[in-house]
Amino acid sequence: MRYCFQIRNGDELICDPEGSVCANVAVAIEEAKAHARELMAERLKSGREMDG
């Protein structure tokens, strides 16, 4: 099944038009968590503060 991961940044909604193919919802949740960790790490490495 294809899952699309939308990201909210304040009032901005960043859409994922391609999505990812995952075996089930549990796999999709783990993939979403991994992407969130990557985004947070990039933000911290660039010196920006976490805001939520």
C-alpha cells in the first residue's frame, strides 16, 4: 500500500505527492518516525532550534 507523509511546519503544510510503498500501517509508522528523526537531526546540525 502507498502511504503519503505530510509535514506540518507551523502554518505550512508540506505535501508528499509520491508517498512510499509500505507493507502495512505499522511499517509506514516506523518509516514516518525515521524520517522525523532525520529532519530533526538535520535541523540541529544546522544550528537551528527545535520549536515543537
